[in-house]
Amino acid sequence: MTKFIFVTGGVLSSLGKGIASASIGALLKSRGLKVSMLKFDPYINVDPGTMNPYQHGEVFVTRDGAETDLDLGHYERFVDIDLSSHNNVTTGQIYSAVIEKERRGEYLGGTIQVVPHITDEIQARVKKVAEKDRAEVVIIEIGGTVGDIESLPFLEAIRQFRLKMGRENTLFIHLTLLPYVKSSAELKTKPTQHSVGRLREIGIQPDLILCRTQIPLTSEARGKISLFCNVEQKDVIQAIDVDNIYEVPLRFDTEGLTDSILQKLGLSLPKRNLDSWRKWVEKVNNPHQEIRIAVVGKYVRMKDAYKSINEAFTHAEAANEVRVKVLWLEAEELEEDPPKYLSSVKGILVPGGFGPRGMEGKIRAIQYARKEKIPFLGICLGMQCATIEFARNVAGLKGANSTEFDPDTPHAVIDLLPEQRSIRDKGGTMRLGAYPCRLDSGSFSSQAYGKTLVYERHRHRYEFNNEYRRLFGQRGLRVAGVFPRKDLVEIVEISDHPWFVAVQFHPEFQSRPQSPHPLFRDFIKAAMK
Ligand code: GLN
């Protein structure tokens, strides 16, 4: 019998529900359980793929090519599992499925309603995760905040789910905020009381309350929450602010969260020590030196837009025992005078992106990295920009561009493949998910990976134009990796350089704490030299 843990959020958004859920996953896995995760997103988009990063933050791509919420990235990194499209479900998907069934006549004669049709579909998605992933525990995070109109059908569905599956097989965990009021030097519990009140109105009594707080939870606050929210004192768990998100599971475990969850679910599993996790966190927190790396992008004001890149840096920090100070630079600002911004950095990364804004600034930054021999990592659009920069400034192809930015360019060094040209729909139609990449021996990449065939995740429409391969090769831009079946260029490198690697895929999605991505690890290593 699978056990189901539902995590809801109260008071306000951005309390770290994703990290909390991922941490619970990591802790239960550490006790030997097979864990899977599910994120419900209450918006009507079918997936976040069509959303602007300012709206949503990063779109995380799974191995099977689903465009998902960035919390799936946290789940994969913390629990160390690969997730798929069924692990992220939106209101849009639920409604599409129900409406399709209605059109097929599966409910013939009936009136289709939120209860029971939508709520049944939601519950079916929870069970599907348990079955497909053969999980002993599924942790289900409900996006949004209790009290939102959009989350109501999900909350109603999980209330019903507990009724059907039994108390011993389900658990409700609620994450709230205890604001600290300086003038009275007090942690305030009223918002928590209100949000738990809202939950109880719908018929959900939380079993455990996670209290996000700046200062240690006082016994007074704990007592009040216990009394007013109807949970035992030991089930009011402190979730104190930390500098390093990877400390969260360690803190939760010390607070007794793992034991409490297991006991409530009727599972008795021996304590395991979390020493290797703890040692890893200590490594990140105690670096031997510090370097500055510039990330030249378009959405740098929105930190969530580059979540996985940020995490991949953290993993590379531990591997190299170094602190990476990231300078997030707005690409447009670099159009004028790149050295002004870049002279102090030891490495430059140009991440993925869409649309022309900032393009020329990225190209200037890449030119600077190439000429000044500063280690460079280009990702997706970053690789395309590196190709354009090389075409214009080394191969002498004036006006070279991607047809994404200039459909009439005389040198379309980045272009659509014929099969992409006929596609009109925007949602889910890019080259998505994992593809094999064969590496050229003797390249920076093959040295980093230590093997010749790797799988990496993609999310793009445009490709390197093979017509220019030979010319670029003669001028010093080597093709270091290809997708064999279609002979698509996946990696380009400049050999006459300390470390210049540009990849069409997104390495950041596969970096994990205990297995840092080889390209990030070697990029940082090269930057330290
Ligand atoms: N806009 C480019 C493309 O569609 C790159 C996409 C990306 O960087 N993820 O090919």
C-alpha cells in the first residue's frame, strides 16, 4: 500500500514549499523508502512552456521532454530521481482531459461538474504517479496558497482522497509563515491560525505544521499554534531560514520531522545517519577560495529564471571547494563596453533564452571571452550566440545570424530544420527532452564527461546549420558532439583557448549535489586556473 503525503501552503507564496517537499522526499528516501513526487499547479496553462520567465521562473525539462514547474528541479536534485511528465499536473491538463472524455461520450447522459468529475481526475493523477513510479511514498505538493480560488478543487480532491484511502495512508502537512514583529519582539501566529482555519473549513485538518521563521520558534508560539490549530506541540515543526537550501533536510530531521511522519504513517524504519549529506553541505559552506563568474542573460532580474544554473554552480562549488560569486549581468547593458563589466570575472556563462533582446550584448560578451581567453560555457541560445559570434568575427561572414532574429540574414548559421518549419502551435513543439550525444575524443567535453556517449536534455527550435561546419572547422571552431541519428551539432568548442565549450542542450537540468555536472565542474575548474 502506497502512502500519500500532501503538502499545502498558507499565508503567502514563496515560502519554499517546493524545497520543503523535496526535503521530505530526501529524508524518506534516506530511510530506504521508494519515493516519488507530484506537483499540482493550479493555473490553466497546460504547462509552463508558453509562459514568460518573469511570470513563472525557469521551465524545468524532464528526461521525457515535459516542460514543467521549477520545483521538479528541486525534487530531482534533492531526492536524486528522474521525473517525467506525469509528475507535474496543471489545472489546464485536468480540464483538457475531462473535456476530451466528455466529447468522446464517456460521461454520456451526465452533467460534468467540478465535483466529482474534476476532483476525480485529480485523484486519478495521484494514483497514476504511485502506479507508474511503483512508489512506496508519493509526496504531492499543491501549488498556490490556501484561500486561492484556483486551488479549491485540488484541496477538495485531497480531502476526498483521504476519506477513500484511509487516515493511516495519508498525511497533510501545511507550511506557513510566522512573521517576526520587531517592535514587540514577537513571532506572530495569527496568519497561521487563519490559514489553518481556511483549511479546516474545507475539511482538512493538517497533521503537521511547518513554521517558516527568521528566529527560533518560541515555546509560546508553538503552544499557541498547537492549541488553535489542533495539532500536538511536537507536530509544530520549526522551518528556520537558512543560507544554503541543502541544509533544510538536515534541520527538519533534527526537528524530528522524519520520525513524526513515519510514525503517523505507521512505518517503523530505523534511523539512518545523514553524514554524507552533512559533509557535502559543510564543503559548500567552507570553500578554500572564491572566484567571480559572469552570467550574461536576459532575465537576470528574476533569479528564479536561472534556478538550475544556480544550483549547478553550487554542485560545482562543492566539487572544486570554491565559492562561486555569480555576477548576474543584463545582456543589453553589455552592448556598449563589455570590459567595464567583465574585466574582474574568471569565467563567462551565456544561458538559454528566446527572442532578440540582449542578443548583441551576449555576442559582445562571448567575443570578449574568446579573445581574452576567459573560460566560457554557452548553453542553448548561448551556444547559438557563440556560433554567430564566430561566424561574424572569425569566419568573416558579415551579418551572420540565427533566422530566429533575422529571417533574411545572408548567413543563416543557426536555422530551423525543415520539420520545424511547418509547425504552427507554440506549446510543446520544440526539440524537447533527452537526446544522445556522441563526443569527439580529445575535446574539452569528452575530457569532462570521461565517456563518449552522453544523454542531455533539450529545449529549443533552432539548430546549428551543417552547411557551415567545414568552414568553421577550418577556422578553429570544432564540433565536439553530435546527435548521431540526425547528425545535429550539439557541442562546439574552440581548441585554441583554455576552455571554450558551447552546448545546444541544457546541462544544468542533470546536475545533482552528489554528481555535479561534468561541464559545470570543469568550467569552474578552468576558471580557477
Ligand atoms: N531560442 C533558441 C531556440 O529556440 C534557444 C532556446 C533556448 O535557449 N532554450 O532554438
